[in-house]
Amino acid sequence: MTIKVGDQLPEARLAEYIDVATEACSIGPSKVMVHEATKGKKIAIFAVPGAFTPTCSETHAPGYIKAADQFKAKGVDEIWCISVNDPFVMGAWGRDQKAVGKVRFIADGSGTFTKALGMEFDLTKGGLGVRSQRYSMLVEDGVVKQLNVEDSGHLEVSTAEKLLEQI
């Protein structure tokens, strides 16, 4: 069953690579508990089939990075990029995209969050395993307020511009 507008996000443990140690987090992968991390916040989330893939790296992620200030101006507290990749890959991709301070690149390493959303995309025949469909959503206090799921192979409804129009 696919998540829909009005649904609460499922609880899941995701991971984010932290480049700079703080009192709360050491350098390296740090857990992100979905319910805790979304509580009391408005978050724009977009998901991609894979880090460093052409459409994701050339268009999808850069659109959100470029529009980060516009999202903040509309009251969005954070922007998350989620992919079924490990936190080391997501951290490297975030650095490559110059996203630090603009978009959090968060790993769903085992795809458990993606599966709980009903957004898994099986690319096993192509040697890529189970990945995420491409989508965007606006979440307020853990509840889905907007949801835009792409048809396979497209990037039209989940762009930063589309989600900005919906806020």
C-alpha cells in the first residue's frame, strides 16, 4: 500500500553522514529516527532511485539545492533527499552536490523506509536491486500534506519548482 496525503510517515531509522563532529554527533553515520526528526517541523522530502545517477545528479538534487532559500521563505524547516544507498555514499554525494547547509542527504540503506511507504522500485533485473521511486512530498509534523510520485523514467511532478508551487 502506498502512502497518501493525510497519512503519518512510518517510523524508521535512516542514517546521515556527519562531516563535522558536534557535541551530539561524532563524525560518520548518525541515525535519523523519522518520527523524532519530523516532530514539529515542516519538511520537504524528495527521493531518488540512486545517488550519483545522471538525472538525480544533474537535475533533481540541484533543483532543491538551488531553491533552498525559497523553501525556507515558505516556512520549510528542512529539505531531505532520501535514497536507498548507504550513508557513506549519500554523504559523498551531498558533498559533491555542495548541499551542506541546504539539503540533508539521508540514507535508507536497507530500503525499509521506502518499502514502508510503498515506494520501492525493483531494478534487480538491471543489477541495481530494490530502489526508491522518484517522488516528492511535503510533511508537517510527520503527516504527509503533499505527495508527487513520478511515472518511471520521468522527472516532472517531483521537481523543486512543482513542490514550491504546492506550498
